[in-house]
Amino acid sequence: MFDNTPLELDEIIDQCRALAYAAVNTDESQAREILLFVLQERIDHLYRASQKEPEQAEVSHA
């Protein structure tokens, strides 16, 4: 089931940490490449969210 609730900065940070941990601890190169791609997207979301006004610091799941 898809949750369309906007993410807070702390939630995006947690996702980045989990993705980085998974990428470092996998031996599968294809899985690592996918995890790093998703991590790059999450970091981009985190950067854009941090540039917004504090009251608008939530982002979507997209």
C-alpha cells in the first residue's frame, strides 16, 4: 500500500542511512548500483528540502 504522506527531513535522512548501509554491505554489484542510484535521488531530495523555508521543509515520496 502506498502512503502519500510527505516525508520530513529526519525521515529522508533515515532512508539515506539505510540505503548507504545496504549498499556498503552487499556483495551483489547490480544491487549496489541500484541502491546507490536510489541513494543519489534521496540525497537530491534532502538537499532540495533543506533549501526550502522551514515551514515548507516536507517533500513528497517522488
